[in-house]
Amino acid sequence: MQTIKTSDMTFAEKYSQLQAYARIDGAILGLLWLVSFACFVGQFHYPFCGLLWMATLIGTPIWVGFRTARFRDRVLEGVISFRRAYGYSMFTMFYASLILAIGQFIYFQFLDHGFVINQYVQLLSDPGVKDILKGYGMTETVMKEAITTFQEMRPIDLALELLYSNITIIVILCLPIALICKRKYPHNPYK
């Protein structure tokens, strides 16, 4: 089997290669995010699950950076531009976000029955939490409107809202990942 050097590939071939590898890493990350979402829901019953959820949130950029560097070193012969590193990390996290959105829709449509929203309603009705939110300038009326809005949202609306939030965060989060992973010259450990 003949291997094709990255420098001999056309733009379309490089783009297809980047997307293919990003889809694989995105699927792995998406499954990890589904477990993380299960931990988020589970934290209302088992507080330890909240730690796992937070660890996944903190570990995501590290994992994506590691996978981007691995793509650079194993597939691109140790050289990756900022644009390609940014694209790879963006596609990886975008594909993971799509998987997470599908999982969240299924959860909210068939399993939740208002559980998560009710937990937040209980939390916001706590006098201590109300005092904290008032300290941030949030009035009682605004809190009630937010709760009403969340209670009226359909499962598809919740999933799409969370997908939109993820994509917004991804656009920003991938910038430092790409800056760290870019490399103009191949790494030679023997120099």
C-alpha cells in the first residue's frame, strides 16, 4: 500500500482527511460527553457525580488538545498550521456536540419528565440562593420569568439551545488549543 505524503495532497483531500479523523475523535468525545451529561443529571441524587461532570468539563480541552497534537504528529508528519489545528479541534468538538444534542433530546423527550427543571425550581426557591442572586442584581420577577421560560420549553428547544451554547463555547475554546498545537517544523527529538 502506497502512502501519500501530506504535502502531495490537494486541498480537498486534506479537508476530507481532517474531517475523517475529526469524526472519529468527535464520536469518542461525544460518548464521553453523554456520560458526563448522565453525571450532570445524576448529581441531583448522588453529589459525587457532580465531581465527575466537572472533571469532564475541565478535561475536555486537554483531551482535544492531545488528540489534535496526535493528529499532527501521526498523520501530518509533525507539522500543522494554526488554521488546520483550529479546524480539527472545531470539527472534533462540533461532531461531539451533535451526538450530545441527540442524547439530550432523547433524555428530555423520553426520560426526564421535568426532573431537571424541577430541581432548578427547588434550588431557586431556596432563600439562600435567592439572596445570592439578588446580590448579583437579579430580581424575583426575573427569576420567575426564567423558570417559566424553561418550563415552557419543549425537549427539542432545550437540546437546540444547549447545542447553540456548546458551539459558541467551542469557537472560543478552540483558539488556545490551536495556538498550542500548531507547529511549523517537524519535531526532531535528536537535535
